[in-house]
Amino acid sequence: MRPIFRSWKKQQEFVENASHELRTPLTIIQTKLEKLFTIAHKTILEESETIALSLNEVRRLNQLTNELLLLARSDVNEVLLQKRADCHAAFFKRSALTL
């Protein structure tokens, strides 16, 4: 029974961590978008930083969701991994854009 309890505990911790990781960007997006309603006299250009931050958080949520879906599918052996060479420069460029 110990392996089952350990597995269940790890699954619980994973769900808690995933929930936290999803809740953080959602809170940021909600706060930033609500702020836009409170300053109706400003233009989109003046609020472009807030909009850009919200879009970055949406992208982060999409990435997290895709990773969770990949994990879920891999648990039931629905995923066929395809290995490929990747350009490191392109990877670092993409990573720098999300920071």
C-alpha cells in the first residue's frame, strides 16, 4: 500500500503545483485588464505595456496548458515522441522574448 500512497501524494502535490502555476498568470491578467477599465481616458498606446504583459501571461498559460496536456497524454501512452535536432540560437531567442 505504501507505493500507492506515495503515488497518490505525488499526484496531489503535482495538482497543487499546477494549480498555483495556472493561478498566478490568471491573476496577473485579471488585475491588468481590470486596471484598463479604471482609466478609460487613456489610449491603447498609453496602456500598451499593460496589454503586452497580459499577452505574455496568456502565452505562458498556453504553454503550461500544452505541457500539462502532454503530461496527461504521456501517462496514458497516447504520446509518440518525435526526436529532432533544434537550433540552439532559435531556442535562446524564443526564451529571451518570453522573459
